[in-house]
Amino acid sequence: MNMSLAEVATFWEAFNVEIADIPRSEVVIAPPFTALQKFGDLTSNSQKVKLGAQNMYFEPSGAYTGEISASMLRELFVRYVILGHSERRQLFGETDDLINKKIKACLKSDMRVILCVGETLEERDADKVNTVLETQLKGSLADIPAEDFENIVIAYEPVWAIGTGRTASPEQAQECHAAIRKMLVGLIGKSQASRIRIQYGGSVKPSNAAELLGQPDIDGALVGGASLDPRNFAQIVQAGEPESL
């Protein structure tokens, strides 16, 4: 819940310059709903940046005050939707079943999903990390056809590392990413699971991005606070470039 329309324009002007020489990385920016059209207009000619939304509801229309549907997002040329973010789970009580309904509606509308999963500090200390991840993955992805997984990105975000300044060590992050990959193998098979992007999210910043993104099962970053600064965000994108790893 950041940035006015004027701030969005200022951000894009600076960020577009910063990523001018970054050739390969796919960048998705998910501004607030109020800035989607503005940001879509600003980035309409960009070959590098795609538009994302931070959330959506699963019903196509109706008496759901305050919600936004997949078709509304499609009208704004949204390509990705973040679903199951830990803040939605923790602050707004979203369940795996609700997230599953949202994912199905998103895929039906030909948008791609960024599905967030991750454990709290209490769950990590209780040695329940894999149990939590498996429960969230299986519940959120229940009854999703295997062929639809090509339009799903998984984002591992340890809740204890979001906005706290604490970051999972590269070894901790890789361990969880490898576990998620193994769980996906069980759901859709080794060949398809190997092609799914699994991002890390949790206090990613320029100083730790290269080491995190250099891990074998970490395919990208879900960037929070650091993305609000155009230069910091561009440095993280640069860290993900193949020649940088």
C-alpha cells in the first residue's frame, strides 16, 4: 500500500533508466489497484516490465464490496497476480481453500499466478517448515490441471524474514526451495517441476540478492520494501542476470 499516482510516475522514470542495460531478466511490478492503469500506460512500450496485481477475488462479479475480479484486471492488461501473500494470510485470514479458488479464477482468465508460501518463526522453531509448505502447496494448488502449472510461479517467503531485516541464509533458502521443488515433483512430475520458477521473498536487498539468486533452486526474487527505491530494485534485477551469477 505504497505510492500515489505522481510517485508511480517518478518511480518509473528513474527505474526505466536504471534497467536500460539489463537485457534478459523478466520484471513484474505490482502497484496498488489505484495505480494499475497509470503504471500500465507508463510501461506499455516496455519489453522488460510486465504489470502485476497484488490480489484479486475469485467471483467474476457481484455484491463483493471492496473486491476486484479477474476480468477487471484483464481489462487493465495485468499479466500476473500475487496470491496467498503472507500478509493476506496473516492479516486478512486467507485460507488455502480461498487461495485455491482465486488461483483457478486467475488461470481461467489467462493471467499468471505468483503463489506465495512460507512459515512463521514459531513454525520454523517447532521444526514444521516442510509440513507447512506441503500443506500450503497442496491446499492452494488442489485440482489444478498439470498443464496449468506452466502459468504458476511459486514464491517462498519465510514470514519471519519479511520486513524484519532478517533474511534466510542462502543455505536456508536453498534448502526450502529444494524441498518445494521436490513437493512439486510429487504433484506434477520431475520434468515439469524442474521448469517452474521458485522465487525467494524475505528482506531481499542489493547486498544479499546475488548470493541468494546464485542458489540452484532459486529462480528469482519477490521483492518488497527494496523495490520502492528505483536504484535498489534495479541492482537486485541486475543481480539476477545470467552473466551476474
